[in-house]
Amino acid sequence: MERVHEEDQFDSASSVANVLKVYVYEMPAKFTYDLLWLFRNTYKDTSNLTSNGSPVHRLIEQHSIDYWLWADLIAPESERRLKSVVRVHRQEEADLFYIPFFTTISYFLLEKQECKALYRDALKWITDQPAWNRSEGRDHILPIHHPWSFKSVRKSVKKAIWILPDMDSTGNWYKPGQVWLEKDLILPYVPNVEVCDDKCMSETEKTRNTLLFFRGRLKRNAGGKIRAKLGAELSGVEGVVIEEGTAGDSGKKAAQEGMRRSIFCLSPAGDTPSSARLFDAIVSGCIPLVISDELELPFEGLLDYRKIALFVSSSDAIQPGWLVTFLKSIKPSKIKEMRVNIAKHMKHFLYSHPAQPLGPEDLTWRMLAGKVSNIKLHIRRSQRVVKESRRLCTCDCRPSTNITTLF
């Protein structure tokens, strides 16, 4: 049987029966509009840096999924283009509840103690809501896309749906049992480079002369230590460009130009398994070469990343000569096919206002809609079990390692 195209699957998923109903909390301005104004009024590209040299406001932009989701939900219905989600104004009609707190802006732009105080205030406000208490937060969407966002109080909201950049399994960013694919959702970073549109893709078709390109920081922690090893292995290799650099204005321009000149773009793990570089490569028309053994990807229930990216284990990648030999073995016809697929898939990673059908906002609501039945199962079960029954079984239990088989 011929496989159904992804576009056909999306079309069928947009039927009225699958429309997600979301209630948006109207939180006090100090959690929402005041933080947006703070971001706007202090905007700087490069002079305000984090401890590792990243421009603060640009880093916030890369994790600004909270803004894009909220902007779509609160837009006048006449201006909205998405059919996968509708905002409801009565809580009893809602499938899910959206918490519009800008956790990343507050983390980076407020003083440490001021930020922690705001986090505590937000936690109290959220957990005081009747709908939260009815479900223990299981049907509440909490955008915490930067790994440090809301970190000081996250343990108190661990049953909510977390919107994340990845699911770091090392324990550096999330405690064991706090995040998992069935409960939470991974969203792509906001790209840091300009999109290579159809005209750009056509013009760069014959000018991509670099085999493999990377620009970024080579010294990282955790799984990102692979970067230094790759840098040492690939340094000076013909057709390979490995550059140290940051995300400032000059770095952004250099990265964009380098990606548009290259066939493959290296996307290794950073401090976390994910990296914004993956999505920068996609919107630049450069085939991502992903080297991140613990990586989880956005919307993988809807998208097949094998069509647009290559995945290599860390152990293979650092073998002398292996990586370049592997890339050179890929047939031109396969490269052309993948670049055509990338051009088709770019829209899935481009946030916009108004949010566009099949854009990342749309895919977010579609993925969340698929979680609703299981969320209701957990809520209803938690509401009807008696204290003694919890001793026997809970929905959060893990499979026993001491299992007696029948055969």
C-alpha cells in the first residue's frame, strides 16, 4: 500500500472533531505585559551578554515560543488562520489551560532575587486556581523553553504539560521523573538566521561548495563535550569549515553565509542535547548532520526527520576519517532529494503572526490535542481513587524489574 503523504495526514487531522479548546488565563500584568515591555525597552543585540558570551536578548528570542503561542491564542478570531485550536472563555469548555507567564524573559532580565520572588508569586497564583487544583495541573500548559526557566519552583508544577527545547536525560537541567515525552512537548527554537526562501534555494543550488560547516562554541559541557573532539578531528580537513564564534551580529552573518555555502551543517549537542543550530540549518537549506545521542525532536509524531537530516552516533563521528568518508559516500541524487524535502519542511519551523497553517504553532496544538485523552484518564482516575488504592497502583508507576513470565 502506498504510504500516505504527510500533507494528507495534516489535512485529515484538521477536522472539526480534533479542534483543541484552550482557556487562556488572564494573569496579572507583572507576569505578562510588564515583562514584554521590559524586553522591548532594554533590547540590545550584543552589548548585553550572558556569562558564556551569548547576546541576552537574542537568546531570549530563540526561546520565545511563549510569545508566539500566546499571540496566536489571544488574537482576534477574525485575524486567526489556524483551525486546530480555538480559545474558549469558559473554563468548563476547555480541554487544556494555557499559562501565559514569560519565564525566560524574567530569568534573564530581572535580578536574581527579584526573579525568584516573581517565580514564587507566579507559582502561588497558578496553584490557587480552582482548575489547577481539580486536575493537579495535568491539563495546564506551562511554557518553560529555556532549561533555566522557572527552575527554582519547577518541582511544584511537575504534573503540568511543560513546553521544552529538549528532554535532557543527564539530570543537569531536569530532575528524574520531571519530564517525559508522553506528558510534555518539545518545540523548535526560533531560528537565529534569515530564511533561505525559494529564490535563495535556487541561487545557492550550484554554489554550495563546502562539504561540512560549523560555527559556534566548541567548548561546552555535558554531551556538548563532543564538540571539542569533533573540532580536533575535523580541523584542517579539505572541504570542512569549523569556526569558533558566538551569536552576535557578526556571528549571525557569518553563520548564515556559511550555512548557505554548505551542503551539510554540523549540529552537535551543546550543554543540552538540542541546539538552535539544527533549525538554523534547516531554514538555510543546509542538510543537518546531527550528532547528539540523547536528542529528542519537536513534532516527531507528525514529521519524519530522516527526510531532512542525517543522524550519526558520537562514537562513529569521532573515529579518524569516518565522518568525511560517510558524507562523501552520499549520492548527489540523495542530497538533492533531501534539499527538496527541506524546502517543503521549512514552514514547520517558522514562527509568525498570524500563525500559519502547518507552522510550529499549528503543529504544537495538533500534538497537544493527541495528549488530551490520556490527560483526562489521569485526571479522572486521580479524582476517583481512594487512599488505599494508591498503595496498589498509580498511573505514574514504572514497570517492575522483578517480573514473573508465563513461559
